[in-house]
Amino acid sequence: MLQSSIAQNENDLVPGTVHLVDIRGNLKVKKDAEGKNIILQPQPSSNVNDPLRWPQSKKIKQFSLLWIWAFLLAVSVNFSGPLWVPWSESFNCSFFQLNVSSALCFLFLGIGCLFLQPTALKLGRRFVYLVCTVIILISNIIGSQATNVKYLYVVNILGGFAAAPVDSLVEISSTDVFFQHERSTVFSLLILALYAGSDLGPVACGYIVEKLSWRWCYYIQIIIYGVLLIIQIFYMEDTTFRREYNAESLEAEILAQIKSNKTPEEKVSSIEAIDDISSNDTSSINSSIPKRTYWQRIKFIELEYNDTRSWLTIFYRPFLLISFPAIIWGGVLYGAQMMWLSLLATTQSEIYSASPYFFSVPQVGLTNLGACVGSLLGMVYGGTFVDYLALRLAKRNNGILEPEFRLWAMFVPTFFNAGGLLAYGLGSYLEAHWAVSVVVGQGLLGFAMSSSGAICLTYAVDSYPKVASEGLVLMLFCRNCIGMAFTFAIQPWLDRNGLSITTWLMFMLSLIINGSFLLMIKWGKEFRRWTAARYDKYSDPRYGQIF
């Protein structure tokens, strides 16, 4: 069986299909340092400055700083749900106008991805993170002085643009320092930052309004971002690195080694002759490359390891991937999660401030705790469990990982998403106890949004790793376009059809969109094989050069 698998895979190098586990333990490739025979994908380079070679403690510190930044940006663009009723009275505006301000945020989240991603590749990740912190500071200063709804339009435009890296660049930064077998865990933590910020921001907002005033929601953020900016300037390092890595060559090398080690005797002698190679080994480091100094690592602009292509070339390349099913499917699925997030943000104040609940502003904010707990549990499921599942299935498949292995985990969030919508929408419509819509409804929705978001992002990156940056930009552009359209549509939809019919329509829509993972399980590899030639062409950085 193993030999037939070797023969098949020798002539069937489909994008995304990789050897992840060294079943026999005798391959001469870099593997994890924990003795689990996990093949490091991608393989660390011989450059001492390669972020993949960072000590695990440094990786965690830098990732933690990035996580806090992403969490706070998510708070900034989603905290205002409990303020809609007070704002509608203070600014004499309608809920539709407030929906427009939220839709503008989604629009500039998408536009920001398109403009900031190539900027980060040209000038460095760190440059973009620092600039966006300054932009969100300006956004909060404007918000603190708001006197009408037009101020909110400006605040959401700036806030959406500043938060765009949360949707794409932080994922790329994480792939700079973590390996493929760690991606689901890392991506799920980043998705948790997005949803935890979205859920806890309104909770804090409610209490700030009660104790101080809604303007203090902005004042407090100004203070926090001022401190964060100082920390970023001196402690956030750039993960930009120009990596010469050919996955196909590695696969060919692995296949050749497997065929040359056929017997148990050969396996034993081979193991005795090989040292365990980890990402932190020093034996394979090129000593002629000097280690960068502290001041070099925190430069404002990174030009040594930046992308050498023109900015315009990087800008348009994501749209070349529009015919890649895995990326478009991931964008639509992730966009659906933004629909449910937008649903909660735009309806909670309207639902819980009125009969039969009559919640105060702080109480409306507290309803987000249900979704927050669900998101936390979804993070564990969509991250740690999915990485474990993919590794187990790869071991059963002679060490070969197919990206579709992760999609088997989509069964749970698909049903939780549908059940959560019914509990939230119908529970509120039927005036059931608040726990039905808050604990059950928002809890299930939080779990589903967090886990499915991590799964679809990891699937897309695993399928086309050499165009991961472009793929994420296109996915997030699709996601934010869907989120923007839904935010514009939800209030007229509710006004026209009522909460009950709207809930049932969204229930059916969620089953169709989330349930489409079954199609990807069945035909996902065929889709990847079908796009192999285009993937090979588009992954060449010289393809489509402009200027």
C-alpha cells in the first residue's frame, strides 16, 4: 500500500498535498524538535535571521503583541452596538443611517486589505502595524468629538482601514514564524482576537456609558493606543523575510528518500546515521550571514528582505486567483460568518432595549458574553482539535496531508451555526427568556463563527501556500464585500419581513453556505489539480510584472 501511494504521488504533485509526517522516522529533512517526526513545512532556511528559526519563547512574545493589537482593533470597530439607541436619540438619526456607518467600516476593511497588503510586502509588516495604530488613534480622537452621524461615517472609514490588517496581514505574519502543522491553532487564536474583541468591546462600552459617558469609550481607547504605540515602536519586530522555498522540490526529495529506504534494516541504519534536525538547530546555519542587531530588527521600514516586485504588481495579483475554488469558497464561507456577526451588532440594541427585556445599556453590552464564551470554545475546536485531526489523518494516509482533511471538522460548526440563528432570532421573536437568545443562540453562533473562520482560512493557505498572501487578500476582500452588503440589507430586510421570516431565511442560507464544505471534501483535490498549472504560473513572483 505504501509503495502504491509513493508511485501515485510521484506523478501527482497536487498543490497543497504534502508529506507532513515521517512515518518511518528516517527522512533527512528538518523535523520538529519534540520527536514526533513532523516534517517542518516550510523548511527553515540557513539564514540565522529567518523568523522560522526564532526561539519558541520569542515567537510567543511577538505573537502575543500581535494578538493584543488585533484584539484592540476588533474592539474599536465593533464596540458601539449598545450605543445605537442613545446615538439615534442624541444625533437624531435612524438605525439605517447607523447601519450605513457600519457598512462603510466593512467597505474600508476590504479596501484596506487591497492597499495595505502590498505596502506591507514592500515596506515591512511593522511599518503597516505602526501606521494603522496611528490611524486608529486619529479615528478615536474624531469619534470623541462627534456631534452628528456624519462624524461616525468618518470614524468607521478610518477605523475600517486601520483594522484591515487584522483580516489578512496578521495571518501572513503568523505564517512567517509558525509551521504548517501549527496553523490551525495560530489562525484560531487570531480569529478569537477578532471575535473576542467584537464581543467584549460592547460589554465594556455599556459600563463606560453608565459610569461616565459614551465619549469616554473613545477617550479610554486613545490612552490605550498611545501606550500600545510606544510598546510597538520598541518591542515589535518585523517578520518580513524573503524565503527561497520550493515545496515541489522538497516533495520530490522526500519521495526519492522513501523509495530508497524500503526494508526495516535500512530504516534502522538510516535512523542511526541521522541527527534529529529541528527548526532551532545551529548545524545548518550559514555562518557568513551576520545576525541582525536590535536596531536593525526594529527599523521603521524594512528594505533588506522586502518584496522586490513593484507595488502595483503586488496590488493586482490577488485578483488572478479568482478562478481558484478553494480561495473563493473560503471567502464566501468567511463572509457568511461576518453576516452573523453583523446581525448581532446591528440588532442587539434594538431587540434587548425594547419589550419584553427593557435592558439598560450595560445589560445590552453583557449579552455579548454568550458569543464570547462560544468563540473561546470554538477557538479550541477550530485550532488545537483541527491540527490534531489533520495530523491523525495524515498519519493514516502514510504521512501525506491533504488540505481537505481539516474540512471534516466543519460538521459541528455547520449545525451550531444553524441552531444558533434559530435560538437567537426565534427566541427573541417569541419573547422567550433572554438566556435562549443570549446563552444558547449567541453561544452557538460564537462557536461556529470562530471555528469555521479558522478552518476555511487554514484550508485556503494549505491549498496554495506559495500564494498565501494574495489568497488571503482575495478571501478577505470577498468576506468584507459580503459583510458590507449584508449590513446595508439587514435593516430593510427586518423591516419588510419581520424577525421570524428573516431568521428562517438566514437559517436556510447558513445550511447551504456552511454545508458546502461537503462539496470541497469530495472535489477539493480535483479542484486543486485542475488549478495546478495556473498555480505554478501565478506563484512565480516574476509573473505579471508591471514596471
